[in-house]
Amino acid sequence: GIVALEQMIHRLSEDHTRARQLADELSDLHQIEFDPNHVKTNFLMLKLNTMDSGTFLDKLAQHKVLALPFSSDQVRIVTHKDIDDEDIKRAAQAIREILG
């Protein structure tokens, strides 16, 4: 976070846009709760309705997509300089597959 704010502030809008793209891709899934309109930064918080965060994150990692636990039923997904548009597509596909 500090590197982003001190050295890469010029490109933070790209991270915010990608987080919003992922939110839009997931907005129709009923297995998670979140408000896509609240995604204003590079953080996306998902409340899981069908599994605990540990199980979800383990399955997500099998797809080479990493996220962080926030609570037993919430995960935090963060976009950053190492995430591109293809990564967003892959993450959305993985999440759909896991929750589908």
C-alpha cells in the first residue's frame, strides 16, 4: 500500500477500474453478497453465502487466484500493479466456477 501511494499514485486509477470490472463481472452471483456500486477503490469485499472463507480461498488458490480472509464468511480481493485485464477475467471465471 505504501509503495502504491508513494511511487505509483499515477496508476492507482487502473487498479480501481479493474476492481470495479471484477465487481461488475460478479454482480449477478447469488452465492455472494456485495454492492458493486460501493467498489470505489482497488478493494472488493465479498460476503460468502455458501461456504466459509477458508474453503473458498483454498479453492481460489487452486486456480492461481489469491485473496485474503476478512472474516469466517468474508474475503477481500485487491487489485494492484501486478494484476492485468486477463487476471481479472481469470479471477471472475474461477469465482464463478467455485460458486457455480
